[in-house]
Amino acid sequence: MSTVELFARGRLADLDDATRARLLDRAPTDDPQLAESVAALMSDVRARGDEALLEMAERFDGVRLDSVEIPREAWDGAVADLDPTVKAGLERAAANIRTFHEAQMPAEVTLDVEPGVRITRAWAPLGRVGVYAPGGRAAYPSSVLMGVVPARAAGVGDVVVCSPPGPDGAPPKAVLAACAIGGADRLFALGGAGAVAALAYGTRTVPRVDAIVGPGNRWVTEAKRQVAGEVVIDSPAGPSEVLVLADSDADPRLVALEMMAQAEHDPDAACVIVTTSPELAAAAEAALGAELETAPRREICTAALRASGAILLAADTGQAIDFVNAYAPEHLSVMTADAASDARRVTTAGTTFVGPAASVAFGDYMTGANHVLPTAGRARSFSGLSTLNYLRSFTIQEIDTEGASGMADDVATLADAEGLPAHAAAARARKGTP
């Protein structure tokens, strides 16, 4: 009998259709009641502003607030009170995030597409962005840095953070300190759909933003989905995920630890091992059972593994990689003999960690890559949070007399074909022909 309760185990080729579908289709099912509830909350914030936000804080967070904004002196006090080793870690993480995201700034592209026609694609930072930092089971100062520092690297004018209040009416002190270290401009003790509504629509106290980024629970994700036509959002983010691709060369305990590190986030986290080695599969499951015995967050880990955990055996590396590309994990850990080459064969992961030394935990906190990533298979379509999320591009078109004359007849012909005579006349006028 297995020491670990898992949603699925066994050979990939033997998975029934329902099990395979459940593994690959991890997006939450449409919940009309959730959508309706979120819409009602957001409509209330849009109509009543700060008054609605204060009522929501009392209703959902159990705190009475005099104001939703956390003053700057509270941030500074949080930095002063912070454990020096934690402060040093946050500062180091912020520096690495800044370095990597500044390097992502795109260059202008200018091209003469034909004589007399010059096109430029230029970039400009957004004026104001909102960063959501989740609360709930833990404090996430790292998520503050992942949202705020890239915005600063992109040159955003104002960076506003929202994070749920704790029992004292403010987000955890580590979150306050991260706002100061990362360079945020304002911080609001707001969580859930109300925070998203306040950022998207603005209130007397909370300024309206141009983009909303950051992970959150299903209420936050649904709220972001509903305002996507009002502001830019990043990819929909759900519960954390990891897929470990391993072969007989892998260390079973390291494989198990990667599973545990994501499972401890949330009972809905998805954790999967895909391997070509039956021996590794058995050893990794035994190691996973041993880690569970002493895990401080054992109940959460156990629930996650039971709901979405799997250990799957592939016939060969090709079959394994095909499954990984279909699964499209948020985090991919590659622990194979040819890890660098195998990693490049996967094109749908949110982020990939190559080799046994590359724990996902390093990326969660310190490498400088962003940890706000697409989940639930959305990595097939979406990218992780990056500097580009804080920029908008636009084109500049320079057309001289030679270029206009050369295009006029063809443009007029196409405009006439579409039944747009004024377009045709505007083109012909540049050639001097009626």
C-alpha cells in the first residue's frame, strides 16, 4: 500500500480519459454564483467607493478601519523593526529583480519599409499600476517585490499596492517593509474583489490605475477577469503548481522536496512527477511520505497531493516531454541526465529550473526572475509577469512625398474596393491626382 495519497499514479499510457482530462484541465470550472457575487461587490465599490470598502473590511477581514490607506511612517517603522537578516534578504531579492527586469526593457525599432516610408515602434511606461499582494494563510512580501520592482524598472509613474488587512487593521509588517524596500508609492489595506474594484474604478482615497498585476484567490482572479476590459491585467493566476521531470539520475529526496515546496502553499496546489524510471517513481514516493511525516504544514500538503498530486511513468523521454507540454505547468523542474537539452524541449512552462541544484524556491525569492506566473495550463497562451506588463507600445509613421506618391494608387484602389471613397481621395490627394 502506498504511503502517500495521490490523485493519480501509474503509466501515462494507462491513464483513462477522465483522469488525463482532470490532470490537464486544471482551470476552475465556471461558477455563476462566484461571478455574480464578485460583480455585486465590484458594483458596490464603484457606486459607494470608500464607504463600501470599509464595510467589506469589517465583513470579510473582521476589522474596523478608519482609513484604508497605510501611512508611510508605518512602512518606515516596519523596516526599522524588521529582522536584519530578513531585511538583507529582501534587499538582495529586490536588487536581483531590478537587474533582471531592467535588462528586459525593449529597444525601439525603426525600419524603412520602402523608400519614403519609415515606421517606428516605440515604448512608454504606464502612468499608474496596481499591485495585489495576497494575504490569507501567509504573508507574501516576496510578491510585493515581484510586482513593485519591475514597475519601477519600467519607469511607471505611480505604483499602488493593495494587500488584505490583518487583525490590527494593516497588512503584515513584512509586507509594509517590502513596499518601502521595493519602492511603492502608496499602500492600502484592501483585499479580495473590493481591492480590484477600487484599483480599476478608483475611489475618493484609492487612485484609479492603468494595470492590475499580482496573484490572488479565486475572488481576486474573477474580479480581475471582470475588469479586464477596463484596465490591463496580467495572466490569470490560480493555485501554485510544479511538475518535476526526472529520470534514474535524479535524487528522490530532492524530487520530493520540490513537490512539498509547492504543496505547502495551498490545498489546491498541483504537484506532479513525470519519470521514465520505475525505481525513481517508487523512491520519490517513499521520500515524499517521509517528508510528510514531519512537515509543519502537513495537512495542507496532504490535501494538495490527494486532490491534484500525481506520479506518472513515461515509456520514454519523448512521451514524458509531450505530456509536460500538454500539462503546461507553472513551474517545471528538470532533473534528468541531459537536463539542459530536455528543458529546451518544453515550450509551455511558466518558468523552468534546470538541474538538481535549481530549486523552484530560489526562483520564488531570489534569482530575479518573476514568480507571478500563469497557472492551470494557461502557460500555453500567457507569459509570466515581466517588464513588458508595465509598458505599452505605439507606432510612429513618417511618410515623405516620395513614399506617399509611391503608395497612393494602390491605397486608393484598395479603398475603392472596400467602398471607402474618402480614404481613396485622401490617398490620391498626396499624389496630386484628383
